[in-house]
Amino acid sequence: MYKTLTIIGTRPEAIKTAILHKLLLENEKFDPVLLSTGQHKTLLTQALNDFDISEFHQLGDDIPDISVAGKCSIIIGRLDNYISTRKPDLIIVQGDTLSAFCASLVAYLNKIPLAHIESGLRTGDKWRPFPEEMFRQFNDLSADILFAPTESARQNLIEEGYRQEIIYNTGNTAIDALERASSLTTNPDYNPGEKLLAIVDSINAQNRIPCVLTIHRRETQGPYFREILEKLKDYANDCRLSYIFPVHPAPWIREQLKEFQSPYIEKLPSVSYLQFVWLMNNSKLVFSDSGGIQEEGPHLAIPVIVLRKETERPEAISEGNNFFISQTTPALIRKLLSQQVNKSTLYGDGEASMKILSHLESFLDQRNIKD
């Protein structure tokens, strides 16, 4: 059996690896372990519960709220100790998080083959998003097999000199998770909780437009955060928007929100993944600086206003599903609300995890033959 180690640390990583991990568990060729670094311990556990995954390894206590470099040193040390005991045949990482970067570095230093899911995303600016842009480039550089979510991501890798035979355009595993979550949360029997039901019902009763808002990226801090909030107030007044804002637990967000009040922004504690998908399906627009939501919105036929100055997912901007906030006006919002939006398949067909499983099996079989 092939011993695989999927290393995750945040809620998005948990969501985007959950279905693949379950497929690995079902395959008799694999002996998989799912390992949490402790980066976002509570949110990650909550996300895995939504996929009925309760068995996973914890690397240690929560990572303290210290510098990125400090967190990096803790995770690398813990991972190196764990890997020396587990001795995996393959390490799997997803995306561009601190946990994925640390796992890629430890895999390289221990000469363990690495698979990178969601490879090839680029903004071209190493500071935006910070530090994710540099993390994902290192993850790609360290990897032995690359799973690009789109053709443009695959082309990025080819243009950078990566060998075509190790690159596979599989679609994004986020869409696999979204398909499952949507089928559950659009079922009439699904109950997101009385509070969320009451909020959405109240917005609709006031003849206002329910929208989802998320903010969490480091580069959004400071004056730019306040600039975004002021624009959101203008849209609320001009277009009768009301925002449902599950607040990320990052301390800086809570601190800056103390100075901002609006009757049209309903602030909530973080919600579960299933609750969030339900919210998106019951909203007309999404305002977000998230990467994954830029894929999820188009797949659900919901326009996304991107609260950033650049994106590593330009396809949805080009196709007219998503829009930068700098290009957004009340007139555009009214147009988006009045027209039919078509579901996009830019980011996959819901079978990315199955495709990745097949490629991983072939990759390890070939290595086994050579060895």
C-alpha cells in the first residue's frame, strides 16, 4: 500500500481535500493519513465535520498568534518530526497557505515526492496576495506532480518551464466540494439554523437584496479596508443591498470593525461550510477577497465582486462572472441584479478529486516500477 500524507492547516484546505481523502480511504492501494498543522484548528475541524470526517491527526496545539516567520518555524519543526516517524511515500498539499508551504519545504528537504493541488495560479505580484503568491510558486517548484485547476493555470506552468508530462488540468477540487454541499443545502429538509433563516427573511421582507460579504486577507488591512467598507455603504444606499458578513476570527478584522457601523451589514461569527453555501445560494451577489469564492460564485451562477486589486483567477473576470471592486458602480450592480446569470464550468465539473486519484495512482505505480 502507498502511504500518503495530506497536510492541511486551514478551513479551505480541509474543504478542498476532503473528498480526495475519502476516495483515498476507499482505494485498497492507499494507506492515507490526513494531518492538521493546527493553523486554524477550530475552523478546520468544523469543515471536516461537514464532510463526515472525524478521524485525522493533529500535529500539536494551536499555532500562537505570532509573526508568519514564527509560525513557519513551529510548523516546520513539528512536521519534520512527524514525517520522520510516518515515512510517507507521497505528501499532498493544496493551494498556497502557510501549512502547504511548510509541508512542501519539509517534503523537499526529506526527499519525499510531493503532489500540489491547485497549482499554477499567479498574480505576477509577489506582495499580492502576501505571502500566498510566493508560497504557491515554491509549492509548484518543489512538486513532482502538479494539478492545475484551469487551462490558463496549466499554461502558466508551461511558460515558466515546468515539464508538461507532470502537469494535469483536473479542475478544482473546490467544485467537487461545492457540488456535494449544494445538493445537501438546497434540499428542503436542510436547516441552516434559525438565526440565518431569520436574517435572510428579514432582508427580503424589507425589500432589500441579500448579499454575502467576506474579508480576511492581510493586504486588505488598514486604509484599504475602510475604503471597501465605505463603498459597500454606498452600494447599500443606491441599490438596496444588505450584507451578511460572517466575520473571520483574525484579530485585526475585529479590531477594525469596532469603528464601523451600518444597519445594512449583519455581522455574524464564522459559519460552517454548509451554512455558507446555503447563504450563497440565498444571495444575489457575493463581495469577497477570497480566492475560492471567486470559483464558487460563478459555479453557482452568482456574480462575485472581488475586493482585491488583482486576482490569480482571471478567467472569471474575463468571462464576465466576476468584477473588481475598482470597476464596480451602482449601475453595474443594478445590471447584474436584473439579468440572468448562467452557471460557469470554468473551474471544473465536480470530478477533480477522482481525476487526481487516478493520476496519483499512476504516478506511484511508475515510481514503484522504477524502484
